[in-house]
Amino acid sequence: MLRNLLALRQISQRTISTASRRQVKNRVPEMQKIFQEDNGIPVHLKGGVIDGLLYRTTMALTVFGTCYAVYELIVAAMPKKVK
Amino acid sequence: MAHQTHAYHMVDPSPWPLTGATAALLLTSGLAMWFHYNSTTLMTLGLLTTLMTMMQWWRDIVRESTFQGHHTMPVQKGLRYGMILFITSEVFFFIGFFWAFYHSSLAPTPELGGSWPPTGIHPLNPFEVPLLNTAVLLASGVTITWAHHSLMAANRNQSIQALTITVTLGLYFTALQAMEYYEAPFTIADGVYGSTFFVATGFHGLHVIIGSTFLIVCLLRLIKFHFTTAHHFGFEAAAWYWHFVDVVWLFLYISIYWWG
């Protein structure tokens, strides 16, 4: 297990130094342009279509979860009929 | 187009506080469902929504700061206060568990055999893996400081290397501690010794994982040119948190592993 850990350490270091040599492009100015566009879109949706999908998924899960929690609460509050 | 005439950040309306609060509801009711009705659906939903809320909320903060420029000096000052206060609250959280440990260990009851460690408990040797863990975390404190100074000196390659080594050391600590947990001759159910040991070291381990995650996010942001030599508060906050985690370990090591 220790050998695997050491190998992982080497790989991660090698990968990072390769990336530096490969010159990761500085995309910050592009992003600044996108997010500073005066289109009235709130920041949580301003990145594009994926933002909307992620938001809707999160909201759907929380709404469903809340309904399910309330349902389980009601079920737990009803005494089970003993035959 | 109207412009603000103050330096503060009036945030856009956001759904994440609501989804976060709901996620907390699902987590807690999910815990109750798991404990009492053997069902993990709600808890899984809670964990998933918590994770999604955290990722999107913090993503938005990166957008507001790095891409929109909202983090002026007064805003940054507020964030610094916030992080300091949060870490302080975490210090008090750990003080509670140290209080529990010292309460039981300074005056061991007859039920424990009147001794600490209690009769029948074989504690871990503090000079084996725990000492290595201490060295690992102390070294990571050095490497993160190295990363910070390299960042401030605009030395990109060194800052990336140093932060990578810091992350690696953090993951190494977690792996070593996981192995120790597996190999330990006592469990959490072994009286008050087991309880104090695993709850205190367990919460510390969770904080190492949280800190490592924060550092990994900083590493990605560092590679993507998000930080400048003078403005990199996200990195500083991660570094403060990491030093806090290191200090807690030192207290744990001295009190529970060595003296205990």
C-alpha cells in the first residue's frame, strides 16, 4: 500500500510539472468578460446552460426531498394498526 | 446604467441559502430515518443536496471575486473577520472533546481499574505511526508557507509544486490514519477510552479531509491563474484552516497519544 502511495505521489508531481511545461492558458480575462456582461442574469446562472441544469436539478432534489421528509414524518406519526 | 457609489458587495439573489437549509433538514431527518427505521434514502438525498449547494455557492463566490471584481478591500476585510471567527468557533468545538478526555483521564474511576489507560486497553505506541503523522503535518505546514511566499513572489512553478506537496502530505496523513484505525486493537465501543480517542481523532480526521479539499480547490485555482501576488484571500483562508488542523493534531498527539 505504501508503494502505491509513493507511486501516486510521483505521478501527481509529474502530471503537475508536465502541465506547467504544456502552458495552461490564462482564461481569466475571457471569464471576466462573460461574467461582467450587462445582461441582468444573476451570477448563479450567468455561466451558461449548464448552470441552469445544475440549478434545476438541485432545486428538484431539495423540493422532492422536503416532500418525502414530510411524508415520512406523517407516516411515523400514525400509529400502526395492530391486528 | 446605475453604478454603486460604495465599496461593499450587494450580492445577486441566490437560491443556495434556501437549498442549503433544506439540505440540512434532509440530513437531520435522514439521520433519524437511518437510526430508527433503517432507511438511508433521506440521508443520501441530504448529502447529495448539501454537496451540490456547497459546490455551486462557492463556485459563485469565485465568479463574484475573480471574474466580477466585487472583493474590494473592505469586502476582503469582512471575509478575513469571518474566517477567523469561524476557525475560533471550531477551536471551541474541539475544546469540548478535549474537556471530555481530560475529565475521564485525570481521575479514572474504579470501573476503569483506577488507571489511565483503563485496564485491558492497549494504547497505540506514540512513537510509531502517530509520530510519523506529526512529522507529515508539520512538514505540510512548512510547504504551505513555501507555497504562499512563492505566490507572493510571482514564482508560479514553485508555488504550484509546494501546494501540490502540501496536498500530497495531507492525503498521506489521511491514508496513514485510516490504516491506524483499521489496525487499532481497541474500538469506539471500548469504554470511555475508545469514545474519547475515536471521537476526538475522528473529528480531527474529518477536518483534515475538509482542509485537503479546500487546498485542492486552491491548487486548481492557482493553476488557472485566479490568484494575484497581492490578492489571494482564498489561498490565505485555506492556509489558516490548514495551520489550525495542524495545531489541533499537535494537541491531540501530546494529550491523547503521548500523555494518555
